[in-house]
Amino acid sequence: MSTLSARLRSLLSHPLVQGLDIDSPLTTELRRRIIREKPLLESIYIDWYRCIAASVPRGDDPILEVGSGGGFMRDLIPGLITSDILHLPGIDLVNCARHLPFPDGTLRGIAMVNVLHHLSAPCDFLREATRCVRAGGVISMIEPWVTPWSRLVYGALHHEPFEPRADSWEFPPAGPLSGANGANPWIIFVRDRSRFERDFAGWTIRLTRPFMPLCYLLSGGVSMRSLVPGRSSGLWRGIESLLTPLNGWLGMFAHVVLERK
């Protein structure tokens, strides 16, 4: 990262998490507070959770959220089983995504927000999901995405590695949040789609929908100060909706849905 980018990140860093270890459970707890205190960011998360809820098939089988962290998805999906690798308040299950403690074919779905790109061995998780999710069930996730605009933004302002040219889906293990390749979801489901379809033939890629070209950036996300006042949320959401036709170029995230055959 350039000196200018580092200085810009330092200037914009949110005071609640400035200087904290990103892998500390305290940082994740404070991020929950940040989400709730930023009206624009909170509305973004609500939209994400609604998209995930709408993509999961109906039924009585459980839905597991992997990497619940500082989120509040259970408010939108009653009965959701929350889980995380960190010991955090309100988490039902502390476990690693590489080993899911569920019998074969018992989950209706797995939900994730900004998690897959932190998994250093994504194939291990996908194999476990293949085992645990029933036929017709889904993995529904919101993840960073690769577009011309996101390459610029993630490269200049984000602390996580973002390597669209990475040769491997795997990367060296590190902390639960410091270890990452933000480009990995796009690599797996777009660039290397044929490999995914070969190695994980039990799944169909039902949806890869890029979105969010503007509002998340203006909100500052969970680690930076908001760039706009909360009362202006409606204005920016309206402007963002006008940019929807350009999401293939400007999108920073994508909603990805995999369906179990």
C-alpha cells in the first residue's frame, strides 16, 4: 500500500476501532455498535439480510449463519443459528467453518456476510457445506466483488489483501479477520467457475449479482468514519439506485447464491 493510501486510511479510521487489533473479539463487538449507530450502514445490512432471507427455501430445517460477528441477521431470520470462530456475545455456536457440527443433509441453508473471503481453505468449507446442506438448500452470501471500481477502492482504502490474480484459492492462515483475499469469491465463482463446477458438482451457481457501488463507501463501513450525515441516507440510496445499470463496472459487493442439487 502506498504512503498516501496509508495516511488516508489513518485519517478516515473510525475512532472506536482505531489502533485496535482487528482479530480481537473486542473489535468485532465495537463493529456491531458502529453498524447500529450509522443509519446508512445499518440500512445496508438490513437490505443484505433481506436478500439472504428471500433466497433461502421455506421449511423447518435450520439455517446456519457462519461468521455472525457483529451482525444482527437473526433479527431478519427468526430461528437462525448464529456461529463464529470468536467467542462473542449472542453467538450460539463457536466453531471453525471447516468443521460444521451438523448431521448430513440437515441444513436448509448457510448464510454468510463478508466471510468466505476470510477462509484460508475455502474448499474445506465447501466440502462441509456439501455434506450438511440438504437437496434444494442454499449457501447465500454477500461478498466483496471484482469490478474496475472495486479494484481501485479496495486497493487504495481497504486494509485486507485484494488479489484478483492470485493463482490459488488458498492463502496462508492468519487471524480470523486479518487473513483474507477479498477477490476470492469472484475468483471462485467467476474466474475459476469451470473448476468450481467440476470440483463441487453437487452445487449450481444460481446467482452472482454485483451491487452497492456507492452507499457502503459513503457509510465508511465498519472501520472508517462516515463520509455523509446519517440524515442524508435516503438521498444517497436514491442516487445509488440510478447507478444500478452500471453495477457490473461499479459494484463493490455481490450477492452469491449456490443451490444444492
